[in-house]
Amino acid sequence: MKRSRSVYLDHAATTPVDKQVFEAMRPYFFEHYGNPSALYGEAQIANGAVNDARRAIAEVLQALPDNMIFTSGGTESNNLAILGVARACAEQEKHIITVATEHHAVLEPVAQLKKEGWKVTILPVDKNGFVKAEDVVKAIRMDTLLISVMYANNEVGTIQPIAEIGRQLLRYRKEKGRSVYPFFHTDACQAAGYLDLNVEKLHVDLMTVNGSKIYGPKGVGLLYARRGVNLQPIVFGGSQERHIRAGTENVPGVVGLAKALELIQRTRESENQRIMKLAEYFWKTVQKKIPGVKLNGPEMGKGRLPNNLNIVFPGIDGEALVIYLSSYGVMCSTGSACTAVAREPSHVLAAIGKNPDEIHSSVRFTLGKSTSKQNIDYTIQSLQKALKLVGKDLN
Ligand SMILES: *Cc1c(COP(=O)(O)O)cnc(C)c1O
């Protein structure tokens, strides 16, 4: 089908690769393709590139280069953080704390530990998706080994108070004489493009970042693990990544991840403002043209990622709306990319108290670098047309 336009508003699902990122990766496909573990010069160039990437990322995170473990993406990093800490530290089942609105890549490994006999606390959130730092600390028991709280939510954009949780956790450890436990992990996949990743300021022990949400390549990720956090591997084989993650390094991927993180963090403040203005304009105009709409999650500018709009169109089938919009070239989604296929009602929207009708009528628009005012205007026109087709003209 030939389309006059295409407007991509699904940046929370994944982003296109930045051209500069691709150019940085290119030599490691064609010229410097050696295995970084080999001894000849060509391979050492690849090895050097992986180490340069480690250093560049360490600078962004204000961490040490050898705190970085490269993985196959956000999912593996989260699994390694949770299962790796659990299996390295505990001779017996212990307790783990997480939050109801986490990504499945956190909730599922936690569910796996529960099956293996671990005690699990899944904290509820308020109507905007926030967890309170006090509530996290109150849930800690003497056998709590790990706390995992996402930095920003992929469906409704809620930014959790990670630094505040970190500060209260430091106080707890001091008071209870537990020098390092419980460890604190954050899934920063959605935050990495928009928020400060300084691990010292956040007081986190472990942090997950991936390439595919920050204009880097898909299938590559990073787990930051502070020195002193022992991890048992979840992938066994060679001795790569300090014996923590076996397998030949994804050299172009790692180079791309580092470049993407550097680029996005360098421009994030001005870009956040630009995107925020566009998102505000989008939301104001939608409210004007389509009465009855509601925003899921926090108000704009109040602890919400600047690029996220998750909107309830009352009485409308969200999935049908997404499909009609796609016929105009507008790409957006219901819930997260992962649940879009499974067609399960969003656990995030349920956790913030939305009823099944509201969940069914919710559509997520996530803006990004390519989004312009013209894109937004076109999207709103398309929305009005699509809503008529979905069967109910709300004008
Ligand atoms: C995308 C995403 C993941 C999964 O990352 P992959 O690289 O696709 O494995 C995990 N957590 C959050 C918050 C995400 O947005």
C-alpha cells in the first residue's frame, strides 16, 4: 500500500538507529570483524572497541568501566540482575521486592524465583503509577536480598523516585548494620533517553539499559553492577565479560550502544524540552477536538516522561483505533509492544486502577527525535477520521 505519509509514534517500543550510531558500528561488521578474544592485531582492534565502549558508558553513568556487563538486551540484563544476584548471594530462599507496574522482563524472573521458593513482595502503585520510597523501605525484611524498581514506565511514563529510594535505603542499611543488603536494581530502559543516569546520584547497585530504546541497535544491552555485587551467570560458556556473561561479544552492537548513549545523553536536555512542548500541544489539541478523552498516568510535567501520552478514548476499541490509524500511516500502540501481541489487558493500567473498559480504550503515543509539529497535526487529523470509522463520532 502506498502511503503519502508515515508518522512513527511508538518510540517506547523501539527507535530507529541514529545514522551516526550506524556509522560508528559499520567498521566492526566489515573491517574489524575479529573475535575480541583472539590474539592477532585485527582482533585486538575489536577488543579495544569493546573496552572503549565500556569507558564511554562508564563516563555517562559515572561508574567504572569494569562495572559494565554487555548482554543481549534489556530482558537479559534484568534477568541477570535478578537471577544472578539471587543465585550468587543466597544458599537458601530469601525475599525480593518489586513493583506491580514493572516490565515483564522483571516480573517474570521474579515469578520464577517465587516458584523456586523465594518470598516476593509486589508493591502496589498509586493512581498515577508512583511507588512511595517509604513504602519500599517499609517492605524490607531482614532476609530481603534485592529490590527492583523501574526508573520510568514504558506504558504510562511514570518516573519512579529512584534517588529518594536509594537515599532511604542507604539510611536503612546503616541503621540495621546491613552493609550492602538489600541490593537495589533499576530497569532504566525507558529512562536512558531522557533522565540522568548517574549511578552515584541514584544510589543504585545495578542498572539495566538497552540499545533499542535510545536510537541504538536492537539486541544489545548493558547491566551496570557496582563492585561488590556478586552475580552468578545465567548464560554459561566462555570467559567473556569477566566470566559473568559467556558468548562472543556483539562488537558492533556494543559500539552502537555506547555511541547511542553518549549522543542521547549529550542532547537530552534540549530535546526533552522540544518533545515536551510537542506532547503538550498534542494533548491540548486532542482534548479540544475529541471531548471526553483522559490521560492515563501522571499529568504532563509531573513525574512523567516527556514523550509519553497514554490516552483513553471512551467507548472506543483501542486496538481498532490503532489499526485504523495505521492505515493513515500513523504508528502507535495499545499498551506495551509485548502485550500488544499477547492481547492481555495491560497489567500496568490495571495496577493504576483503570477498569477493563478504560484499558480496552487506551492508546499509547510515544514521541521521539523525528517528531515534528506537522506530524502531530497530521496525527490529530487522522485520529478524527479514524474515530469516525471506529464507529463513534465523538465530535
Ligand atoms: C524494552 C524494555 C525492556 C526489554 O528490553 P529488550 O532489549 O527488548 O529485551 C525491559 N524493560 C523496559 C522498561 C523496556 O522498555
